Amino acid sequence: MAYRPRDYYARKAKEERYPARSVYKLKEADQKYKLLRPGQVVLDLGAAPGSWSKYALERVGKKGLVVGVDLQEVKLSHPRFVFLRKDIFELTPEELLSAAGVSAFDVVLSDMAPKTTGDRSGDHFRSVNLAEQALLIAEKVLKPGGVFLVKVFEGEAFPRFVEEVKRRLGPVKRFRPKSTRPSSREIFLLVKRN
């Protein structure tokens, strides 16, 4: 199936006023695994264009908070949203925790993906590199019992990455949302921290 920018999920996102179709990936994961609850403090790595942060804000409510991080600006104005325009490779755990005013996050989300080049192997390794950085951050800021959801492209380094996540955080569930395009090699890993 060819890529169609105006597919069902893209139209639905526009109708529901989300910046991107990716919101339905998080929504499906949340409905299936009960990731987000009122009052939680959520870290959204790779937050642009803002769909995941917007959805998370709806779910955590008035007592919750979402901290979004991205190199690109996120145009989301909300009193319970803090945005850091930073490179995740230059972030410190202290910066993140200070931005949220907490000692740990309840949920760490990462929908980060590299700019794809068409070189499937290279794109895969760049995806794993981003996912490894998200894991490193989650390991330092996620509370015990907290949830880590990370996107990664399947490929040669994928099994090793899954084992690394298990070793550092706990048992892993693999999740491929219905809204993922058939041609995509993306998969999400979900972990509840030990």
C-alpha cells in the first residue's frame, strides 16, 4: 500500500484537532494497557508536533503535568505543559526533574524517530540510537512501577535492544498499533519498571 498523507488517521487527527496522526498509536496503547491516569507526571521525549503531549494532558487532568522535549518547537499552550527545546543527548536528569518539580516521572514516552533516508539499515540503527538514549533517560528519571513506552524500528540490533530494556527496567511487551502504516518497521516496547 502506498503512503497517502490523507489517510483515515490523518483525517481523524485533523477533525479531532491533533497535530498528527501519531496520537492514535498512544491512544491505542493507553486503552489497551492503561498507561495514563489522572494526576500523573509524564515525560514526552520527541514531543513535536505535540499530539502525544496533548493527549497525555487530557488523560492526566488538572492535577497532572506533561514535560515535552524536542529540538523542534511544540505549539501547545497549556498551564500543565512544560516544554524544553533541547537535544535529548544533551539533557540531564536534573533538568527534567527540575522542569517537572518532581523526584521522578510516572510515565516516560518516546515516539522519536530519525529522519529516514531510505537506507533501511542506517535508519534502523539511528532509531535504535534514539531509543537507547530514551532508555538511558527513563532509567534515571522513571519511578519504580512507572511505565516506559518507546518506539524503535525493527532490524538487526532490535533483539539486543529488547534484551537491554529487560535487563535495565523489567519485562517487555511488544506492541504494534493498528494505526501504524503497513510498510513501517516501527514497533513499540512497553515496560513497567521493576
